[in-house]
Amino acid sequence: MKRGITLALWSISTVVISAIVLNFYLSYFTLAYALIGVLFLLISGWGYVVQDRLLF
């Protein structure tokens, strides 16, 4: 179970970082900054906190 979560987290992080780089390259700065916010929320763990609040 823990290995699957780790794999999913690394996969999502890789996709988001790749999208940030691509959007900066294509000059879509607004979308790139929004994805940086998503990456920050992913790293800081707010997604887990929100999910935990919604479940209970």
C-alpha cells in the first residue's frame, strides 16, 4: 500500500513539474504559476488534510 502511494506521488509530481517547465517554455505563465501552486499544495500535504476533513 505504501509503495503504491509513493509511486503515485512521484508520478504526479513528475507530471506537474514537466507541465510547469513546458508552460514556461511556451510562455503560458499564468498556467505555470497555477501549477506551481498545485505542486506546493501537493508537497505541503494540504490535499491530505482536505481529503481527511471531507471523509469525516
